[in-house]
Amino acid sequence: MKTVVSFFLMVLFLLVFSTGSGHADSGFEKFYGHYVGSAENDIDDELPGRKMEVSIKPYKKGFNVTWSTTSFRAENKVKKSTFSINFRPSKETGVYGSAMSKDVFGHEKPLDPLQGDPYVWAHIKGDTVTVNSLLVAKNGGYEIQTYDRTLTADGMTLVFSRVQNGKTLRQITGVLKKIK
């Protein structure tokens, strides 16, 4: 009887004091930091030298990715885009759902692609964190944007692709240095 009680007490202790989600070994912590860099491109209406920044930091039991891109166009026109998305662990190890909206109970959830919003998720494989964004067009077509960020000795590389209905429309590669 003592052995059974001891076993149940040990299991209860492990359940109460464990790290929780089962994702503690997911490895997203190694991506934490602020990175700055640039990308060369062959986009018709852009000048060379696209600037990029990305910050990856803790968010609840997941992480936040905030990134901005500054592109330069003819006639001194500058276009800057900034995005910030929180990611939370899913039931699948290494896969994270976006927490971009709240339901009526205040629980975070992804946006709805059938309402014209992007459906965003992330996954981690080795030294690469990938963020995907799926958009569903009104005509039923789709667009998916993929950001592969791979750690290097002094920062990370970025490979961005934009695919619409199976056709690659754009691919951009860049190098970012970790500054903190």
C-alpha cells in the first residue's frame, strides 16, 4: 500500500511542478534576439538594398516575431511594412498557432482566412523557424507567404517566398546580423 501511495504522490508532484506544455524542449528560445540586415532583389519597381529587421522574444508559453522591411523605389519613395505576431504552442511539437485575435471568451486564436484575413502559423525544425501566412482570395484561389529564418554563427539568413495558386511570384533572400 505504501508503494502505491508513494507512486501516486510522485506522479502528482511531477504533474504539479513540471514545466507544463510539453514544449519546453522546442528550442524557440535559441532564436531570441534582435537582427538587422539587408536583401538584394530583382523586383522591377524597387531599387537594390531592401533593409530588414526582426525581433524574436518570449510570449507566454510561446514567442513573438516582429519584423519590418523597408524598400526603396524610384523618385525617393520609401515603403516600410511592419508586422508583429504572437505564437502559442499547438498540440503538435514544434508547431505554433498565431494568437492574433480573441474569441468572445477572451481566448487568443488565429484569424479566419475565409473572412479575408491571413491564417498564420509557425514551425521550428532544427535551426530554422518558418512563418507561413495563408490568404484565401475571393475567387477561391490562394496565396501563401513563407519566411524561413535560419540561424547562422553571427545572425540568421532569410528566404522569403510568395506563391499564388502554385506559381512563385517573388523570392527574396537576405542576411541579418544579431545585434542583441
